Amino acid sequence: MLSRLKTYWNRFTGAEKKLLLVLFIVIFASLLFTKTYGRRYTTEMAKAGGSYTEGLIGQPRYINPLLAPASSVDMDLSRIVFSGLLKFDKNLNIAPDLAETLPVLSANGREYMITLRENLVWPGREDRKITADDVVFTFHAIQNPDYQSPLRLSWGKVTVEKIDERKIKITTAQASATFIANLTVGIIPKHIWENIPGSSFALSKYNIEPIGSGAFQVSKLKRNRAGNIVSMSFKANKKYHLGAPYIENLNFKFYQSSEELIEAYHGRDIDGLGSEPFDRSLFIEPKKNLLQEKLELPQYQAVFINEVKNPAPLGDARVRLALAKSVDKKKIISTVYGDQSSTAYGPILPGHLGYHEQIPGAPMNIYDIDAAKKLLEESGWILDPSASGGFRKDKQNRVINLSLVTNDFTPNLRVSEALKQMWESIGIKISLTIVTRGELEEKYIRSRNYELLLFSENVGPDPDPYPFWHSSQRRDPGLNLTTFANAQADKLLAEARGNLSPSDRAARYKQFQEIFVGSVPAIFLSRGSYVYNITSEVKGLDLKTVVTPADRFNNVNEWYIETKRIKK
């Protein structure tokens, strides 16, 4: 090759060689100048184009904000297809979405006056306007038991009225600092749904072929021979009220297992995936071309104690404290979550309004095996290995035997086994009951048919503990999964809920936590988190704070792949 080039070069005259050298220098200098000038005097900007494909475990069933909360897949897809009146910004503050501004609140704190933005339209050729009728229809559907929306509990004793085409008035039974978060639910189109009876709501094709006002709209759906959905494509909504998305197409592929999902990633069938930190099979080592973010969720995993089902041991605060003090939370986080989670200490999480910084140092949160054994002995449960097989008995010769119920969700399985070992090491016999998620809800949680329940609760963007810990919520459909009932705590929670002053609410929450840890109605273990892996080719993500994994799509219209350079 070199000899051939040398032969060609020798054919040129001296003048020609000089001219070629000059031309080469000019071209090289021009390229260098263009590159330097381009970097110095221009800036990179996002432009429309590109496609992103993500893998999910599970099947879409209800891409419908009124039904989606029961499924993470449905939540993800509903987030990109629908918009609410309001939304959460990157700091988890309430911000306008379909609404023109934040609601105007009445002096008594019960009436919310909301005005829609001008020129809102549903996607489609008709450019049908989004009006107050759509908003009223959506909220009335949530309230109607025929529609079976899991959001119905949050809309009890609330009236929704149309004032004009763009104005809606919402009135609550009493002032609430937390109700406004309910206005982030996606709005569904009345003209699509009004002729479908509530009893058929969950059966409609529009749950899989949704029409919403979000950043993306369904463009293609693919099924396999068995009828299962294997992929869905979504195209950018060019009429999106917050600005048309840069990415042209979002694609989702659905897999039945984590093994299939990770195989798809390594086979380059997908550009990104999310995972719970417990599932090590989905863990991907950080790479140069991979953005990996661990997102903290406002969620805790805990053991909820039902004293009524087994009052002899569980009705004694010393036994409950012994259970708490014998749990090695750090070991659970290390062995189950691979140190990808963090410790939970109480009903209000760090960083949330009213978090009490001294709660981690409360007795119930201090791991101390010797102290746990002493508490059991003080409460009359004596260890007699020869007579009880290593388990403790009381004066009536009854073995201390507790039942722990949980579902077959992988982290719960692993944590329940760890808890069994820890509690049996101090002489408490533990029976594990593992059921499906549906069975846990229907047969155990609704009837409070358990002694100890291992479960996770997402407390949402607002730390309001009322739904989870007020005594009025101890029965279904309330979310207080224990028998915790304290008049002073109830008073503090009710006052905080109706108080619009953050500082006043925080003061009451701190008092509530002091009462709570003295009673030990639950044992808090770990915080929820979500590891998101996405190709570094996608830019513009804002993953600072999320409430649910679906919130990773909160600013999906600002994501971009393609770029252009413009003069500064």
C-alpha cells in the first residue's frame, strides 16, 4: 500500500507536490477551525427525533389512571399517556398541568376553584377540546362504586361541579392539607367513556388503546399467538400542552421474568430497564454508555402487629419491644437488598415534613439481643430448652408461638425467613404463611386476619400519617394495619391534616412519633428504592425525586436523543 502511494507521489512534479501540500494544510486547518469554532461559539440543543425502547416485567391491562394503581406496568404507561389537573415537579411540589394555575383555595380551606388552560385538545383529527365536562366525568367515575377504582376512598364526601367550560369547583367535607394531591390523577375523555357503563369499565378496549392528553399516544400494539401483548409503541403527542416531546417514539417490550428481561438487555433488544434492588439477577454493572440511578421511594417495609389475634404475648408492650430489638435491620438490608436500600425507623421518612431526627435512637430501633431476651423474661416468657424444644413458655406452660403472614413477592419471602431465624434465636416460635398478593389482600388484610403482617406501604408525596395510623382506619378499607389506637395521637393527626401551616403540621407530627415509638405497633425495616438503568444516549432526564417508579417519566417530554448546534 505504502509503495503504491509512493509510486503515485513520485509521478507529480515538484510544483504539483507543493500545491497538494498547501491544499492539505488548508483543508486540515479549516476542519480544525470549524471544530474549534463550533465548540466555542455554538451550543448543543435538543432536537426532535430518535427512539427509545424499555423492557418491563408483566403485561399491560389497564392503561387507565382510574384503574392503573394496582399494576406497575399500567402505572408506567398511564403516566406517559394521561395528564392530570396538577402534577408534582422535580422537588415534589404541586404544579399546574392541565390547570392554568394552582387552585384558588377558599378561606375555609374546603373549596378549590380550578381553571383549565386555554386551547387544550384531545389528540386526533377532530381537535376535540378538553373541558370541565371531562374533569367532572373523571372524578364522578372515581366516586362511583360501579367503576371499582382503587382511588375511590380518597374521594369520599367530595363534590365536583362544572362552573363553565374551563372552570371547576371541588368542595371537600373539611379542610385538608393533603387533598390537593388527589388532583394529580389523569383525566379521561368523557366522549370516549360516557356510553360505557361502570360495570363494563374494566372490560373496555380503551384500557389497552387509551386516548389521553399526555406526552405520548399509542401507535402500535403487538401480540403473540397466545394473545399476550409483547410490545407497544407510543408516538409523540405533537399537541401536548407542555411542549411536544423531542423523542419521536417510545417503545415498551414486555417479559414474563427477570431472566428474560436481562437477556433482552444484554442482547440489545432494549435500551433500558428498571429493577427493585433485591433482584440481583437484574443488577447491571455501571458502564460508560449506561446511566444508572437509584431512586428513593416514599415507601417502607414493616411488620405490622395485630394484638387482638394473639393478645397473650402481643398485648404486652415488652414483647413487642423485644420483637423489635431482636431484628438486625442492617443484616436484612445487606443480605436481601445488597446494601441498595436504607433503614426505615418510623411512620414518617427522612426528608418528609415533620420527620423526628431522634426516632432512629428510640429503643424500638436499637438492635440488642440481650435486652430483647431480658424483656421476654420480664414479661413472663421463660426459656426452658428441655421442656419446650428451645422455645419460651409462660406460667400456663404455653409456648410463645407467633404467625407471620406475607405474600410471595421476592423481598418479602427473603425477609420473612430472616425474621424467623432472628426471632427463633431468642426463643419465639414463628410460623410462616406465604400467599399470593391477591390472597393476602382478600383473605388476610381486609379482615385483619393475621398476628404479624410483613408488608410495604407507599405513603405518597405528602407524609400525612392519618390514613395509616389513625384509629378510625383500623378496619377495611382503612390502611391502619395494626390495632394502634391512641386518643392523643388521633387528635394530633386530625389537627395536622386540617392545618394548612407546614410548621404547625410538622410540630404535631413530631409529637405523634414520640407517642408511636413508645407503643411499638409496628417494626420498620427498610425503605423502598428503584434502580433505573437507561442508555446514556437519552438526555434531559430529571430523576431527583419520585413517589412511584412511574414518576421517572414525569418530564419525559423533555428527554432527547438527537441534538443540533446553534450559535450562542
